[in-house]
Amino acid sequence: MQSNVPHTDSLGLVDLVMSAGLMGKLVMLLLLGISIFCWAIIFAKYRTLKTAQAENGKFLGFFWQSKSMDEIFQRVDQFARSPVAAVFRSGMKELRKLPNSADPATASLEVENVARSLSRTANDEVALLEKHVTWLATTASAAPFIGLFGTVWGIMTSFQRIGASGAANLAVVAPGISEALIATAAGIGAAIPAAVFYNYFLNQIKRVALDIDGFNQDFLNIVRRSQILARGGAPREG
């Protein structure tokens, strides 16, 4: 016996979206815009972090192979995309402003000034890497709720149609419910990559921050040793 239930499975995703109400379409459009923006951030940030890590490796290799700080400073502009190189440039500029004092107390203050300059630039570089990454976290937490709002609105509209038609069979309910659930799927679809790449980028930024922090300590140690040698002393062993 042939069923009188219409074949709603012939409706594609685009057909379901286009047949949705005004609020459903607005929710879909909002989620689409958020998703496109997130993917733009993901591609741009992935490329930026990969470049920063590669440039850091090149600069650190050059730094430890060089014979003098002045030589490194003259060629530091070759590593324009390296956060570690930016920190080194800042530290050297501050170091060159300070007189080489023989007084231990004054020398200690000079080291503190260099340390503050390194720390300030390091914070700026990390903040630059973190730019727009929080948008991914916001999307990961908010997109499912935006989709859920569209679902609730669609189901509410479906029940209003049921009340107006006086029929509550599957053929009447299924198309409206399908339209509504697409909003939830769209919200989850926008949230999952945002959450995954947010955690991935945080881990990569942490690695860069650790490289910067380690370099800062090494740079300050070199400055302290050079001051001790300039005063005619020798660094203590152990």
C-alpha cells in the first residue's frame, strides 16, 4: 500500500535553509559569518606561529654561533618575524643607552633596566601572537547557544503551524523540526574547530613564550658576565 506521507528526504540542506523562517535564516547567516571569521583567524594564526617558530630557531642558531653582540645587533633585522629577535633588539637598545659603570650598585640597576625592557617587549610579542585567539574561545562557547536559539525558535514556529493546521502527524512536524535542528548543527559545526584550534594555538604560543623567557635569562646572564669582566673581576664558579 502506497504511503501518503510526502518524501521530505528529497529536500537538501540548502532547500531546508531557504525554507526556514526569517529568524532561522538570520541565525544561519550569523553562524556563517562567525565561522568564516574563525577560519580566517585559524589560517592566519597558524601561518604566523609557524613562521615565528621557524624564525626563532634561525635567530637562536645565529645568536649562539656569533662572536659578539654587536655583530648580532647589526644583522638582527634579518629576523624581522622572530619574537626572540625583537626581544634581543629591545634589550640591546636599552643596553646601549646605559653607561658602563664600575659601581656594582649602578651596574645592578642597569641590569634591572635591561630586564624590564626585555620583559616589556616579551609581553608585547606574546600579546601580538594572542591577538584574535580569544575570538576562537568566544565562538567555541557561544556558537552552540546561538544554534540552540535558532532550534528553539524553529520548534516554536513548528508548533504554531501544528496549532494552525490542527494536524500533528509526522508529515507535518518533520520538515519544521529538520529546519530547526540545522541551526544546532551549524552552531556545533562552528564551535568544534574553534575550540580545537584555540587549544592548539594556546599550546604553540606557550612554547614561543618559553623560548622568549629562556632567551631573556641567557641574555641577562651574558650582560652580568660582561659587567663583571669590565670591572676587572671574574665570575664566581658554581
